Amino acid sequence: MEKPHISKDNRVLIERTLANKEISKGIETQVNQLLVLNSGKRTREFLFFGCLYVTGGLIVFFSNNILLLTLIGILFMGVALNSLAIFIHEGLHGLLASRWRLNHLLSFLVGLPTMVSATAYYTTHLNHHYELGRKLDYGTYRQHTRKPFFVWVAYLLQLTLGSFIYISLIPFLGFSSASTKSRLFIIAEYIVIITVFTLFFVYVPTNLVLLYWFYPMLIMNVLTNIRGIASHALGNQENIYLSSRTVESSKLVSLLFLNENYHLEHHIFPRTPSYNLPAMHALIWNRLPEAIYAESYGHFLFNLLKAAIKQDLNPMGVVHPKDGISI
């Protein structure tokens, strides 16, 4: 992955810089402290989700084909795989390690089990952040079609098959807009990915592939899709405060989603490590002039369904924390 070179005239960068100054006024020191990487916290996250996957695998292995135990084990492994999608996202922002090359290596390794090239994902995600709501942003949809019906079709596909569609498209989307150097990295990474999975599918029995990879990937797909669609659906990409959503969650959900429910905070301060997002949220929430907010993921999905019936694309869940409406 190449370090980003973003024009100072970039619209999103200008808006984010202004928002940063507005929100951080008087608390700059506290904000900067939350941007500091903590290798100990990151290591504990890796260990937690690694142990969760191993636990799930052991439950399946010793389940004696008892369906309930098998399903519990698959659920554990699926939740662990879901963390990989968030870890690679952290890596794209340089938040897995302070050294750039090590960060790239870790990003590649966490992306490997889900067939994702870190460099290809990095290219598309850079476009998502700095071309938000524009042609090169494939994380939102209204800029790609003028008809509300097709926007809702895109939301439906994201909610049901989003991860698998994105895994399939990311090599082409990333390659098409990458620099020459990044394209070479993308090719090299996919050569490794294809080689590893060819060996995996050829030499590992099909039933083991299904139990320890494919079925957990289905769980990952559901979790990633819900988290992903809640992040930006029914927002306003022309307004940085209404472009991403904060979703209130239990401590367990926040843990399993690595605090990505604080997605507005992430887009305003993208250099905040995931383990510091709750503190960043607590620090800045009442300073935000406006935001889009959901009481929970269940609440978000229920309201999304109501909006879908009406084909209503207006921003959903708008609040004004600075004026006293707080979580």
C-alpha cells in the first residue's frame, strides 16, 4: 500500500478539516491523545478473536454431530472472521502498527482468509473516504443512479449479499483506479491468495472447508452487511455530519464490532484506533451540530424497512447533540 497523497483542494478533506477544528476547539490535547496507537490493546484484540475462532473450532470438533453445538461453534468462528473485515479496515488507515510496512503486512494477513487484497481494498476505501458520495465511491449509491428504486435494490443487495459481492468486485474496482505501483502489489497479493486457496480447496476435505470456513463466512457476511449498511444508508453525503451514522450498541456488540458502530466519529477522525472510538464518541458527541443516529442495529433495520416501503431516501435518524439532544 502506498501512503495517500490527497489534494488540499479535496472537498471531503476540506470539510473534515473544518469539522475537526470546530469540534476540537479547547480539547485538542484530549483528541490527540485518542489518536495514539496502543500495541498492547491491539494485540489483546487479536488474541481475543483468535481464541474465539479456536474455541468455535473446538466446539465443532468435539460436538459429535450435535446440531446445536455445531451451530454454536460456527457462530463463534463467524464472529471471529467478521473481526478480520474490521481489522483490515483498521490497517487501511494505518492503525494496526505504527510502521507502515508492518501495518501493510498485517493488513494482508488479516485479509487473506476472506480473499481480500489489502492494497485493492485500500484503493477503493481511500476513494470511499475522499470521494464520498462521488463516482469513485462504491460504499454509497445515490450518485450512481437517479432512481430511488435502484438505490433500494442496491441496499437490498448490500444487506443480503454485500460482502460476497464486494469480495468479488474489489480486485477490479481497486485495480481500475490504482497507481502502477499499487497495481503490482494487487497482482502479487492475488497470486498469493489464489495459490493459498487453491491448495486449501484441493487438499482440505470438503466437509472441513464447509465447517471451518464457508459456514462461518456466511455468518461474517450477515454481520458485515448489517454493520456496513447501517454506517451510511439514508444519510446525506454532502454533509459530513450526516454522511455516516453512530449506532448505540451494548458493550458486547461494540466489542464484537470493534466499536465500528461509532462510524461518524471514525469518518471525522479516521486516525482514531477502533479501541479509542468509544472515548472519542464520549468526548465529542455533545459538540456535534447534527448527526444521524440509531438507538440500536435492530432499531435501524426496523426504520430502514419502513423507509423502504415508502421508498423514502431522506436522511434517517437526524439529531442535534450540540443543542441538547444527546444519547
